[in-house]
Amino acid sequence: MATLEGIAIEQRLVDHHCHGVLMRDLDRAEFESLLNEADRPSPLGTSLFDSMLGLAVRRWCPPLLDLEPHTDADVYLTRRQDLGVEEITRRFLGATNTECFLVDAGLAPESISSPVDLAELAGGEAHEIVRLERLAEDLLNDGVEPRAVPDRLTATLENTTAVGAKSIAAYRTGLDLPAAKPARDDVDAALFDSQPGASGHRLVSPVLSGWLAWTAIEAGLPLQFHVGYGDSDADLRYGDPLRLTPFLRATEERGVPVLLLHNYPFHRHAGYLAQVFEHVFMDVGLATHNTGALSAAVIRESLELVPFGKMLYSSDAFGLPELYYLAAVLFRRGLAAALQSLVSADDATDDDADRISALVLNGNARRVYRLGPEDAA
């Protein structure tokens, strides 16, 4: 039976989208800057602990540091520093019961853990997701001539050991991607027009966003899209996954999975797309821990339309090991609550609930990314 305890403890996770952990000690200001998608606490507001995520940290994380639930933030952060970053990272990652991490290493400031480090700290395995825009920008920053970038990038994707690719078009130009691959002349022109800034090239071109996505599809790589909720660089007006509809129609026949990440507040739109396009999948990573105890409603709403074989688990955790743990705890609780309500109302059986939880927490990701048997432990 898919009890709350069973889903919370027994079923191991595949986290199909996450980042690394910052492997250095943090003061309170640095910790809060990583606590949600804001850059820092607002001087016109209060602490970022005054949020659903802040409440969740104080409720669920202190016991892993040998403290009582709802511990004061300053007491919690002092204990965190006393234990040290490696010890707390091992505790939090180990408590997620995650067997496999798919890591977007494209967001990699100094002191961030590598996929290999993350796997070792958690006692699991890890695979890389290659970030398309970062790959193209790195080629330009390394001095590759713009006219040579498309061929070099295509060859890299065709020979990569990564299990998938990710587009951050939503951050750069929005999700209005073309229904056909942009012409090579247009791609070359867009690359020539790119001028490096103080930190190198940053590609902001609808032509390049479309070309990169199409190239990943042609390479047969499962393709992730950032959708919806993100930091202030993202313009949420252009992050609705419904904008991808022409691209999804055009790529469906290729049979390459397209994974819609995060999706809040467009999670119902994502569920619709996953229902009507056979190659589309979704998650509610990032939103789960940011909405804290209220994430159960987001998970429940996501299940309204999405086929159960099309929903995946992700944390989208970055920087703080607490975020991996909170995403796992809150998602398991929210999923279990939704399934238990169905069973209690005789709208599903215990066996149905067990199968759905196994698909969402593990099996779907293993199938989509070709990671091995769906029932792998």
C-alpha cells in the first residue's frame, strides 16, 4: 500500500534535474541568498526565512543536525557551521534516499560540487545533463571561430556521454521556438553578431535558441526546457510552456523525449502538453521546496491531467544541501497525500497507488533517459 511512510522511506528516487552543492561554509547572508530565487533579502522586507521555504527549513532540517524541529534560524545556522559543509552535505543528501542524480553542470560557480562529487556524497550515481547555451558560449570563449561553432557543437552532442541536454531559452529569448530548424546561414550570422561582455559571450538570439534545441533533438538527446518560475533573469511572460506548441508538434514524430522542468505557475499547462504530445514529460521541481508545506496543492493540481507515466521527480536543488532534502521530503509527502485521498475515496486501489508512485519517483526517469531497468534499486 502507498502509505505516507512507504513513499517517504522505501522508494528510492531518481532526481532527473539538479545542480551541485556549494562546498564551503556560508554565513547567514550567503545562506539566505541561496534560499530561494531572490538574489538577497529585500531591505524593504524581512528575512527570507519568513517564507514557506524558510518555514520548511526550520521544520524539517534541524533534526538532521541533532536539533529540535522549528529551531530558531540563528541557532540552526550556528549548528550548521559547527558541523561543517561536508558533514551536513552527507547527512542531507543521504537522507533523500536518491539513487541517481542527473546533474546540470552548466551553472558552476567556484566551490560547486561536480556530478561525481555529488554522487559520492550521497552514496548514489550521477550523470551529466549538458547545457546547450553554455556549450556554445564555451566554444566561442575558447576562441573557436563562429563559422566553426555549429559543426563543433553538433559533433559534441552526437558523441557526448551526457544522458540529456537542457535549453535555457526561457531565460534568453522565451519559449517561442521555431517549428523548423533555422537555416545554417542564419545561425552563422547570429554567431557572428554575438559580442563578448565582461564575462564572455552570452548568447541571446531566437535563431540560436531554436537551432540549439533542434540540434539536440536530432542528436537523439532527451531535451529539458526550463519553464516558468526562476530568478529575475527570466521573463515569466515568455516562459509559459504553451509557447512551445509549434516546436512540440514538429518534433513529436522524432520520438525524442522533451522534459518540461519546474513549470510553476504553468504546471497545469505542462500537464496538458504531456497528455496531448506523446514525447512530452513534466515535473514540478524547484516549486516543490519553494512552496513548502503548500506544495501538496501544486502536486495535486499537476496530477489532474498528466498521464502518470509522464511525470518525473526533480529537486532542481542548487547550492544548499537542504534543498535536496526538502524537495524529496515535500514531494513524497505531497504525492502520498494525493494518492491516499484517491484510495480512501475508492477512486484507486492500493496497487494503483504503489504503481503510480514507483513510476513518478523512479521508473519514468529510468525509462526516459535510458538509465536501466525501471525497477532498478
